[in-house]
Amino acid sequence: MPTVAHILYIPGILLVGIAIGFVLGARAAREEIEKNTKRRRR
């Protein structure tokens, strides 16, 4: 039987991972959009 610590810890770590992935993905998407707009201006 998992303890209360596991019940709180595992979803907490998953949420931290989702947040980090969202931030890194958003940054990469912004850079890609910027690169495409610069390429179109030429």
C-alpha cells in the first residue's frame, strides 16, 4: 500500500515535468516561428 508521501510525490513530479516540457516546447516553437519569419523576409 503506497504511503501518503507517494500519493502526493508522484503527481507532483509529473506536474513539474509537464511544466518544464511546456516551457521548453514553447521556447522552441517561438524560435522556430522567428526563424521562419526571418527566412520569408529575404
